[in-house]
Amino acid sequence: MISTNKRWKPYLATILFIAGMAATADGIAIYLKAHAAQILIEQAWKESINSGQIVKPWPWADTWPVARLRAKEAGTDLYVLQGAQGSALAFGPGWMADGVEPEQRGTKLIAGHRDTHFKFLQKIKKNDVLSLINKHGTEQQYRVHSIQIIDTSKENIMIDSREEKLVLITCYPFDAIETGGPQRYIVSAVRD
Amino acid sequence: MVKWKDRTAPIFIENDDFISQPRKRLRLRFALVFVVTLGGTWAWHDVQADPYKEIRSGQLLATSTETGSPRVFANIDNKTTIEVSGMVAHVSVEQHFRNDHDSVLEGIYVFPLPDKAAVHRMRIRIGERIIRGIVKEKAQAKALYQQAKSKGNKAALVSQHRPNLFKTNVANIPPGETIVVELDYIDLVQYQQGQFELRFPMAITPRYSPRVQQRDDRQADDPQTVEALVADQLGWSQVYAPTTSVTQANLAVNRSPAALEVSTELTVSLDTGLPLKNIESAYHNININNQNDVYWVNLDHKIKPLQKDFVLRWQAQTGKSPKAALFKQSVKDEDYVQMMLLPPQEAMTEHYLPREMIYVIDTSGSMQGQSIIQAKKSLALALDQLTEQDHFNVLNFNTSTQQLFDSSLPATSENIINAKNYINRLQAGGGTEMMTALKKSLRHSSHEERVRQVIFITDGAVSNEEELFKAIYQHLGNSRLFTVGIGSAPNTYFMRKAAEFGRGSFTHIGDVNVVHERMARLFSKLNKPLIRDITIEWPAGSDAEQYPKKIPDLYEGEPLLVNASVKEFSGLIKLRGKWQGNKSWEKTLSMGSDVNHLGIGTLWARQKIQHLLDQKVKGRPEQEVRQSVLDVALTHQLMSPYTSFIAIDQKPNPKENPALGAKPLLNAVAMPKTATRATLSLLWGGGLMLFFIILKISMNKEEDYDLDK
């Protein structure tokens, strides 16, 4: 009886240990990737501004930096990547194709992960200043005028592309464990 | 013809003439019927034949197919900047329009270009949408167009409806939206009798659409009549003021307050390189400021709708000798220089160089009929122009060449009568042996001090062009060859090039009715040669590429322009020539300032392209010519046989639903997933490790228990 106990317990212990370590490593890797990638992206961005060409942060990347986003009050400085697909958002906030290009006039949309790059959005208050630098090196200031939480299963985000706005989008609530919820946290800023 | 049926689809047109003849005629008949019923005048049918005839300024026209009152865009602002350098005008037009209606409209932007103008840049802004016109290699332009089409973007049609009407269509203009059109073109300043003249089209003609019922009828039978509707919206001149109440209602619609309160700014910077005697505006009040030899001209207030084009005239202070000016434009590593040589205004008669005139008339079989009549008439006029100090002779050729006198004789009245009788007896027939006639007529003159002008009247039906060019080049000596093209379709290439090799000019007479006018213009010039054998000596090492390669003589009333590309222009240029009989003439010029003059490079490029295209005819391989032309045309953004002007909407219009203004762009599905599984992973990791620890502890306890036993 006791000897049978002894036979399966070490196996279970090994499996638990490996799985537990793997899950923890996965979680930590996500944070590491999110932060370390920004350093490589910074290099690519600098090159891109100098050469005027698209520069990928690493050879196999399917995205590239398109703008730089700064929030003084929250002490944030981020490089925004092309596209809001998962493969881009893992490394930085993503520039959404539904908005205009960084160099154009109109409503600009950026999405980011609520628990990595856009975690700072919970610290953003009304009248905070967001600044956006495009690939020509031009800096534009935007002042936050509204912060909304919407349920995308019930309502849509309305944007009027004639307005010169910068809209930052992330998931809500910030500390939820489950992913894929319907709520979104929307920070809208108008051009100063 | 543009098919308005598919007007939301991108249209790409590379050639300029697309008026379909049959349709034109059809509309014309309509118009005639209409004129009769209205009891109007015949002027109508002209307007009908070309729907854009009444366009005398840049306009954005609506092409909505809806019935009811016609749609127009309010023109709210106009800004024009014109930079004149010598005889080159660089014109930048900016016009703002607004869609004041509550529905999405389609528009056509039209701009009536002056005769010699060419557009090199266009940009239309509709909200954040930008339509940009660029010159691209033809195949590339086509590919871009296809690409835009497959992406659902709107590529705009850019074309010249008639040679001097710039036209592009703009799809999907939302209500309330402002449309900003920017257009840059290069124009040449006109010069006549000592006076320079610059014309800018900005006349706004009173408009109304008196044809409501008529329009509905036509719409039913042909979808293409949208084009005709455009014509309606352009309106006609006031002569046709309608009398019915229906049309008065339309009148009110079109004359919206916005259209009347249009603000118009116009600035001309006038750098002629010469001190000016006067500047005047033909129809508008202007302010003039003078700064460092540049004159700044402004319309003196923001004006209400204008009935007239802006016409600016100026005169240079000319003494008794020719004046010269230099202009420069630096583009990348290249400098472009233009030299303008201005003849003195009223030169003393003794300053005109004495001439020896040789008239050559083609009497070959191809000249039979109207052509020989035109040619004889031209020749008779030419003889009347001779003065007593001139010498002359007449040659005619078909299979062989005959001549009136053995050698040139003074133009006494007796000799002229003999010549006229000789010409009257000429009849067309036989072959075209031009070579002998050319060589005989160009034979070196014994009168060194005379300007030897050879007037060659022909239809140019020759096949050995190359040999003839060579002969002209070899035998020209001190003669000047002026070709006069007869008939409706003369070989203009041959005659233009022959005149260029011959350092003369080409005159085209297409119709017997214009013989008098064209010949008079040619002779008023030929009568007054001032300086001959002009050469330019560029600074050493400047590697100048100059057009025209051989500089023509300077005549009174006609400034001379020479364009060159040089490597870093610095130093002096020397002009040399002969004048006042056989005296030598010299002038040294230096670049006055380092100001960059827009348009100088473009003008050089135009001449260079023409030169390259001529080389193709001379037998240079097409592939080589093509590459050279492309280099120039793309650098300077010029249309050519190998490049096209294409305009593409750079972003698809996101506002397809105009009623809302704001529209849901994002929904739950399109929302990006903006949370990572990091927290979840860490929780799982922590949980599993916790289990592991509990299990380990229980295992240790069991072990202890076993040992105890």
C-alpha cells in the first residue's frame, strides 16, 4: 500500500514541477520580451529616422516602428509598431490601420496590452499631455480630454476621422486575470 | 471619351485628346434644335460642342446625376503666386471649394491653361484624403493605376481635354467637406512690340442653367449625358438670360452668397533682370513694391467675382543696343541658366541689316490644288515686303530646279514685276527633287554684309530627310533657312528641324484664309534683323549643354532665349555677334544674384527632351533615347512619350456614410486583443508549484514514517 503510494508520487511531483516552472517562465518571458524588445526597437527607430526607410528591429520581425509615444506625467516612453496584431503587440503598442497614418491629419489609433506597455494608461488623467513623434521627427502634442470604459459587446467606439485626435485603446479591467473580455479602456486626446 | 457611367472606378488616360467625334456631333444637333426653340443665337452651338469652352478660371464642377437644381461647389478662397524670371512664369494656384449640399458629390476640376503652359505638380486635399498627381514612367503609371484599382482606391483621371485644358475628376466629396486644389505650372511670358504680357485665367463668368426640362429628357436616353449636364452647370454668358420662372429659380441657386464673396489673393514677383519702364494691370487695381530690382505686384484688395482675366504688362527700359539678363536655378547638383537677349525697341533703320532674299517654291505634284494657290499667294505677299536696299531671287523646283535670275538682283519695281509674272506662270506637277534646290538656294553669298534669308515654301513631302538635314548643315554658310509649311498636313517634323538646322524658323499655313496673317507675321520679323552669327562662350570648365544648339539671329521685336545646364555656374559669359553691317558686337554677362528662379530647369528640360526625341528620328536606337528621355522627364516631372501624369487617391475614403459624419469604425470583432496571458501563466505556474511543494512535503512525511517503522 505504502509502496504503491511511493511509486506515483515522485512522477506527479516531477510533472508538477516542470509544468509550474514552464508556466512561470512563460509569464516572466512575456514581461521580459515586452521590455527588452523596446530596446531593439529604439535602435531600429533611430536608423529609420536617419535613413527615411522602414527598419525592422530584428530580421524576422513582421512589424517595424512607426512612431514614438510619450506621456510625461506617467513617465512613459514607447515605440509604436505597425499593426495591432498579436505579434506586434507583444513587443510594443500597435498602430491601428483603422486610423490615419502617423504623418497624416485625422484620428490616430494606437492599441496596447493593458498589462505591459499600456499599463500606464490607468495613471493617465484628464488634461495630461501625450506627445507623438512621427518618422520625420515632428512632435505633436495631444491633451487628454476624455477617458471612457466601454463594453464592446453592447456599443461601438465612434470616431470621426475629421477630428485631429489621438486615441489609445487597451483592455479593461487592468488587473483581470482572464483575457478576451469585452471591455475596453479608451483614452482620447485632442491636438493641442 | 470618359464613360461617366463608371466614374467611381479609377480612370487612367495617357493621351490628351479624347473627344469622341460622333458624340460631339450628336450633341451639336441637340443644341441646334434647342437654339431654334429658344430663339437664341448661333453662338450656342460652339458652347455645346465643347462643354468647357466657357471655363475661364480654375473651377470645381459637380457631376451629380440627380435631377432638380444643379449642384455647384462654393469657391471660398483663391490664392495665386506667380514668379516671373525673365520670360518664364512659375505659377502656383491654390483654390478652396466646399460642398454645401447634404449629399456626397462627384466633381471635375478644370483649369484653362494658357497656350504654352505645362502642369508639373498637382495636389487635391479632401479632408485627410490626398490626391497627388505625379509624372511616372508609362508602364509604372499603369501598374500604379491597376494597383490602386484593385485595392479599391480611387485613381483620378488626369488629362488635357484640349491641349490647354487641365482636367481631373474627384470622386466622393462628402457634405460640408472643403476641397483644396493645388496646381503648379510653367508658362511663357508673351512679348509683342516691346511689351511683355502675363495672363492668368481667373474670370468668373455669370452662371445659370436655363435648361431643366431639357436635361431630364436627355438623361433618360443616354447615361453619358452627364457630361452635357456639366456643360449646363457651367452656365452661359449673360446674353442668354432666361425669362421663365423656372430658370430664374435656378439662377438664384447658382448665385449663392458664397460664390459671390469669394476671396482672391494674387501676388506676382517680377524679376525681369532689367530696369523697367512701366508696369500696368489691364483690368485690376494693383499695388507695386520694388525691392532689389524685384517688383512685387498684389491685387490691391480682396476682390468680388472678377469678370476678367488678370493681365499684367510691363516694358523694359531699352536703349539703342540689345539688353541681356541671366537667370539661374539650382536643382540638386545641376545649375540651369537662361540667357535672355532683348532687342532695342525702336532701332534706327540703318541698324537693320541689309538682306538677300531667296524665295524657293515647291511646284511638285503633291502641291496641286489648294497648296499651290496658297504658296503662290504667300510668295506674292513676300515680294511686296522687299525694300530697295534688298536683293532677291526666286527658285522653283519639282523634278528639276529653275531660277528667275542667274544671281540675286536689287528689288527694283521692274524686277518685282518680272518675278510676279514668273510666279503666276508656275504650275504644280512632277517629282520632288528638293536636294538640288536646297543646295542652289544655300550657295554661299558673295555679299558678306547681307543677311541671307532663304524662304522655303513646301509641303515637305520628302523621304530623304536625313540627307537633306546633312546638306543644310554643310551648305548653310551665312544663310538662314525659313520654312513655310503649306497644306493641312505638311511634314512638320522635317520643316521644323530644317529651320532649326538653318538657324531660321518654321511657319505653318494650314488654310488659305490665314496666308496673309501668317506671312505678315513672318515678314514683319524677317524685315528687321539686328544681330547675326551669335555665339555664347560659357565659363571654362562649366560643361554647358545649351539649347538651341545653334543660336538664331536677333530680330527686332523678338527676344532671344538660350537655356543651358552647367556644372556650378560661376564667372562670366561672353556673347558675340555681328551687327550694323559687318561690325562685331560683344557683351559680357555675369550672374547678378544667387536667387533660385523656379521654372528655368523645367524649360531647359523641355528643350532637351525635344532634342532627344529628334535623335530617335535620326536613327539613334529607341531604347537609348527612351532611357535618356526618362531621366530628364522624371527628374523634371514632365510629360513625354514615355511618361504619364497620374493622380491617385492615397487613402480610400472612410466616410462612405455621409449622413452620420462619425461612423462606427471599430466594434468588438475588430477590437485588438489587448491583454497578455502573462498573469494567467504566472498564476498557473504559482498554483502548480504550490501543489508540487505540498506533494513533496507529504512524500517526505511518508518517508519519515517508513523510517520510523
